[in-house]
Amino acid sequence: MKTSVIEVGGMLSALSAHGVEKQLGKLRGVERAEVNYVSGSATVVYDETVIDLKTIKAKVHECGYHCSGELVPKHLCKPGNPPSEG
């Protein structure tokens, strides 16, 4: 099982979040989906041998919302971009 936090942009209320959560939960291979409209994100637990992130993103788009992919904390460095030295 893999856990990913993805962006879900454009939600207006907790009702929107509930709808997206319900649709993601119907996908084969998705164990659990928790959507938070305040943070504009979804935490999805899924079996990566059955479903991939691309399919999950497509379902978010199908629901009418924006999804650019996984959210990475801003304090983490991008791969291949080491901090500059002094």
C-alpha cells in the first residue's frame, strides 16, 4: 500500500470534498481517501500494483476539480537541486 497526498483545487465546501472522497473511494485499488477542502488536498491510500497516481488524478479532474499531483512539503529540497554552499 502506498499513501499519497495530492492537490484537489477548486472545492467550495465540505460537501465538495465529500463528493470527491466518495468518487475516489469507488476506484479499484483505493483503500481509503480523505479529502480536506480547507487545505485543498486528498490523502489517498492505494495499492500501487492495481492503480496509479495518474488514474487517481484523472478521477479528480473528472469530478470537476484541479489536480497537479502530489503535494510535497515546501521545506523539502527538489531532487538534483542541492543547497548552495556558502
